[in-house]
Amino acid sequence: MTMRNARRGVLAATMAAGLLALPATADTTRLTIATYVTPMHGMSQWLERWTAELTEASDGRLEFDILHGAQMGPPPRYYDIARNRQADITWVLHGATPGRFELTEMSNMPFLFCSAEQATTVVNHPRLRDEFTDAEHRGVEVLMVFAHPPGQIHMAEGAVRRLEDLQGQALRPASAAVGQLIAELGGRPVGLPPTEMAEGLQRRTIDGVMIDYGGSGIAFQLGSHLASATHVDAYISTFALVMNPGSLAELPEDLQALILESTQGREAEIGGIWDSISTAGRGILADAGVEMIELEEAELARLREAGARVTERYIAELDGKNLPGSAVYELIQELIAEVGPIGEGC
């Protein structure tokens, strides 16, 4: 049993034994949560509900301030914001800091998942987290890992109907893996914070972006800057809800247990939210006049072959550094087969 699971087990057992009964009166602890999307985003709304649940379950001993909308800076900062305790809890995008979470990013390889719910069920699976990925999150407590729905190709001008249409095009990737896929197809990956995508498209410093429909249609409102979106379900990006260990350790043990247990078994709920955001985002883009394109099967097969080459190179790269790349990929494939095709898009 890992230290993480051992600690959670001890706390849960202690609560079950009645040794940590909630006191009738106690001081209130206020925790700060920082995010980089608007309060209207589906995940932001989930955080509002989650914190309300915790406040109620703690009889008001836990209260929360949520700072939405990148008030503390762009997405790459949010891991260190939690680690350095500038906020108690943050929502981290792994792809925003390429190379920092090398094993976690294996799940970002092309064409692994068909929905956010399926991906979230796999990437938050105890076997994957306990054996490999939680250890990469040094200096924070991982409360949950989750994923957005598969990403698509969005272009400011023209459309992608054949892979050759990507030749020489500058596209903003969602992660290092997606950047490698763009390069494999003859495109030019251009790193850019997600909050700067709209300006990049408007100024034509980029020709397009690879992002999920919820991100393009809702979170970053790119519809007015896009001409087309080509449906390819190419990849997912992963996130983690993390907490500063000191912020957690300073709480009474019953409140620690309450927080740790509150994110258990919520994969279908959170994955379903992300899948519904994708469906809504696609509708918003279509209503904005963005041409929605289905890639022909022959072209999609070529794209999958390119994705397989990217994955093979990444596994070899990790194995060459004595990291368990092959083992992580094999476990992900095993878990995908175990959970099956669940959620919208499968």
C-alpha cells in the first residue's frame, strides 16, 4: 500500500471508529482555490459545488475563496502556486509545463481515448497513480486527476481535409505530445499560453490551434476567430486538482479525511461534465459559422499512423532515460481495455 493510500485508510478508519467526531463548535478554516478559467466553465461550477459540499459536511468549519479567471497568472504557474502555498488548492494543466510530468504525459499521446469520462477513469485509476504518476507531483497532494474530451484541429483560415493541408501551418499545441504530432504532419508547433490563443489567431501569429470543442467554443471563446474545425479526436489533455501538503496537514484529521475522501469515485461525474462541455462547445462553434469537417477515413488512418510514430518515439525516449515508459503505456492500454468505451464520443 502506498503512503498516500495508507494515510487515507488510517484517517477513514479513525472516522469510522467514531474517534474524530465533529466538535459542536470549532474555528473556521478558509482555503483559497485558484483556477485559470472563467467562473462559467463547467469545471469551475463543479468546484463551486464541491466546496459547498465540503462546507456543509464540515458544519461550516471549512470555507473557500475561489479565484477564477487566471487572477494569479497564466496556466503554467498553477502547480507552483499550490506547491509554494500562494493558494491552498489549484487546478493544474500538465501540458502547460512540458517535461515536468513525463509519465503522466504518456496519457496525452495521440489516439488513446474516446471521451473525457473514459480518460478520467483511466488517468485517475489507483493503479496508475500509485505505481507511477502521483510520485511526479512533488510538493503537492494530488486530490484527483482528470481529462478533457479529445481535441480537434481548428483553423483561422481555410480547412484541413487532407494531412497535406497542415504543411507549414503554425498551430498552437495543447501539450508536448500534440506538438510532436503537429511536427510529424509537417506543421509548425508554436507554444502559446491558452489565454493568448484568441489574440494569436486574430493577429495570425498562429494559423490554428489543436484543442477540444469545449475549450474553443466556451472556455476561450475562439469561435469568432475560426473558419473551420476538423473532427479527429486526436488526443486528450490531463489535469490535476492538487493541494499544498502544509495546508492539508494543518487541518484537524477529520477535515483532512473529509477533503481526501470527497474526490473519490467522481470520475463519471467530472468526465461527464467535460464531455457535455465539448458537445455544447461544438454547437456554439457551428452557430458562429465555423465550418465543421469530418476527416475522411483514409486520411484519419494516415493521421493515426502518424500518432503511432509519435507514441513509439516517446516511449523509446523515456525508456532510454531509464524511466518506465513502456510499463506506463502498457498499463494505460490495460486499463482502457478494462474500463471499455464509456462516455459521450465512444
